[in-house]
Amino acid sequence: MSTAATSRTTLPAPPDQDRSNRSSLVRFMLGCGAVAGPLFLTTVLLQEANRVGFDPSRQPLSALSLGDLGWIQTTNFIVTGLLAATGALGARRALDVGHARTWGPLLLGIYGLTLVAAAAFVTDPVAGFPTGAGAVAPSWQGQVHNTAALVSGLALDAASIVFARRFLSRGQHAWAAYSIVVVAADLTAAGMAATTGDFRWLLLGGAVTWTWASAVSLTLMRARRQPAAG
């Protein structure tokens, strides 16, 4: 082989470097999942505090996607949904054999994708929001949106149970208890919302589960960093 041909030959990356690159990619994806929940919640709270005519006790957060500034919440659904879905892919690569390896990432992925679906199918006006909106018959788009929101919450509740089983099997009792409390808190908040008609309970339940999902991504990301540091 000539010298010129040899110089054009691309040598494969060393195995250690290849593993390091894959580990960095997984940590990046898990980082996306860790950001999703806090970003979504912060964006919602800022809008609720500043949108004229919006009453968080009478209108669900989905109503923020209506009106002239509705694009903010629509973008929030899309960005955080994609971040959560990316985090789910990272969780699938990060989890070794054992409980939750299949269903955990799958349920986290459903949570992310249903947020994107909530952006694609806009909810109907509700309780006079946007300002001046009258009563309207439920549309099919609004029904799909509501279904996506319901599936998103149920997926996170199911994921909490699946991960609780994994944490118990590994002796991580604090994480297992946290995961079970998350489900109980979300279901309790949903019951309070149905009883009182106050949508702030739904926001509280959502905040608990979104934060839990981000915390799981964060702890998986830290676990991936420890072998590399060693």
C-alpha cells in the first residue's frame, strides 16, 4: 500500500473513546429529561401570573395556549415534550437489566410525546378565557387535547410505580418511597380538583409528577458520570 493511500486510511476510534462518546450522549439525553419538568412548570407559572383574564382556579393550564399569546404555551408543550422524550431515550440506554428497563423509559416517552400532541390539538375556550370567549360545544380537537393530557398524567403515575419496584429491588428505599408518594399525591390532587372544581389542584399534581420525572433523569445522569470519574 502506498504512503498516500495509508494517509487516507481512517483508523477506528479506540474502544475507550467510543464508550466515552456513547456515555456523553446518554448523559446529554438524560440532561434533557432533567430540564423538561422545571422548564414546563416555570413557563406555566410565569404565564399564569401575567396573562390578562386568566384565572388558574377556573381555567386549566392548557387554556394558556389560546389567544394572542397562546403560542408561548404551545411552544412550551412542544419543547418540553421533546426534551422529555429525549430523556426517555437516554433512560432506555442508561438502565441496565432489571425492573423498569423496558416499561420505565416507554412510559416516560409517552409522557413526552403526549405533551407534543397537546400542542398539535389545541384545547377549547373555557370559563370565559380568552377574554370575551363564549360557551362553545366541545370540538374533536379539544377532546383529543384533553385525552392527551390525561394519558400524560397516567403515564407518569404508572412510571412512578414501575420505578418504585426497581428502587425497592435495589434497596433504594428513599427513592421507592418518593415514587409511591408521587402517585398518591397526584391522585389526591386529581380528586380534589374534581371535588372543588379548582384547577390549581391539577397543576399541583402535575408539578409533583413532572418534578419526579426530572429527578429520575438527573439521578440516572449522575450514575452514568460516576464510572467515568472512577
